[in-house]
Amino acid sequence: MTPAGYTELRNASAWLDLSARGKIKASGEDRARLLHAMTTNHVEQLTPGTGCYAYFLSAQGRILADVNLLCRPDHFLLDTEPETHEKIFKHLDSFIIADDVTIEDITHSLATIAIEGPGAATMLGRLGAPVPQRDYENADWGEMLVVRTSCTGGPGFFVIAPVEERARLVESLTATGVVAADPEAFRIVRIENGRPRYGEDISERYLAQETNQERAMHFQKGCYLGQEIVERVRSRGQIHRVLVPIQIEGEEVPQPGTKLQAGESNAAELTSAVFSPALGTVAALAYVRTDHSAPGSELTLEGRTAHVVKGI
């Protein structure tokens, strides 16, 4: 059965409560310098109202977490997956020594509502909200914050609001005709779009370049934790697998960890898979050996044909 809101999410707009996502506030004069030295993207070039996507790495170059970094006039707001916000908080806190930086976990004081789909911008406009034009651009809407970002990888926005404003925001969305979607609808569209999620497709098992998310990386920003490994991989081309979207014929959804073959050899490992009602086949994400990762490359799974497809 097609999850509630799936059709609207693909063709119009739908909303989902993402209030479990972590929120960390970083303030103080040294906040940009610290975050620049701790993440894979160029934080010091951000100005109020802009933002970026980045990874936190270990000294060994493994991915500890991902984050949407939002630059505000007097602080940074870090938007994280629910599973990683405590880890990020402790990680950052352990590196604050003589820095003028204060970090606060404000997760429980904020609600996050995702409004996504091709019609999301139109619906925000009908609500009288600002409509940021560039990725990670963020703008005040009264006591709320509208951010151009998306968990599905399609058009979308997060509205971050004080928890006491959540009910009013949802009422306004409903009155404007935006339907509530089942979380599984968002997951299906995310995988159809080839957008990975930390905790499902990305983890400490992987190096940054293996995830194929160039939006998280800045190769000219200077030193940061884990940068030595990133640069070594970049300069030597030492990458043997890469995360790519694939489609698998049939309706049976394989489990994470399932291996796919090229000829007689294992060539890929699935991280997530769903049946796509729109495509009429299984959409998935998998780490594929680089020599089989180009769009159009053919793989097999127990007699079923699979193809690497172009991601977003």
C-alpha cells in the first residue's frame, strides 16, 4: 500500500514533523573558527542568512556525523540527525579549551517541520513566509526560521519554530492544503532521489569521499580534523567504492547488507532499499566498486538485474 502523502510529496507538497532532529547553538567570538576547524566545509566564509552541509570527522577520517550549519547574526545553529546530536555536542565540547565558544543543546525547545515537494515554495508563499532561494539560506519568519533544505533531496524547506508555535504552524499548513505525509513516504522519495541519510547510508564505517557527497566537502579551506586523510585520498585517488543510487527489477525489497554481483564477483553492498510505486521497481542506495559505479553499469542480485542510475 502506498504510504499517505507519497503522491503529494512527489507531485505537489507535503509536510512531516522532524522535531526529533537535534539542534545545537554555538555562540561566542571564536565560534566560526572552531567549527571551521572541526568540519569538512568552509564555515569561515559563511555570512548571516547562509549555511552549508558538512561532516564531522575523526582523526582517522571516518564520518562521525553530518550537519546542516546555519549562520545566524550572533550564533551558528547546527541541525543534526536525532541519533548524532549528543555525539556532536560531546565531540565539540571536548575541543573547547581556551576558545570563546559556548555550545547549548536546544533540541527540546524547538520543533522542525519539513515542507517538501515541487509545490513547497508556492505553499510557503501562500502562508506569507519568506522563501529562501539558495541551498541552506535561512530567513526569519517572526519567531520562526525558514531554511532551504530537504531530507528527500527534492525541493523543500525546514521551518524551525519554538515548540509552542508548532500547533499553530501545523494548523496553517492544513488550512493551506498541505497534507501530512507518513515518514515512509519521505523515506521512499529520499531513496528515489538518491539522497543518503546518516545512520542508514552513512556511518563511521566510511570515508568522506566514499559517500559521493561533494556538497559536504571543501578542498581548499585549510586544516581541519581528519583533513590529512581526506587530502591523501584525494591526491592519491585511493577510493575503491562509492555510494550510488541503483534500481533493481521486481518488487521484493532486499535487506541492508545484501551483496550484488558483477559477473561472478561481489561488486556492491546495499545500505537501503524500498519499492518505488512511481518507478514500479526497487530503488536503493549501495556502495559499489568504483569500476562498476558509472550510471548504466549492470549488476545482478539472485538473477535479478540491477542498474546504477544517476543521482541528484
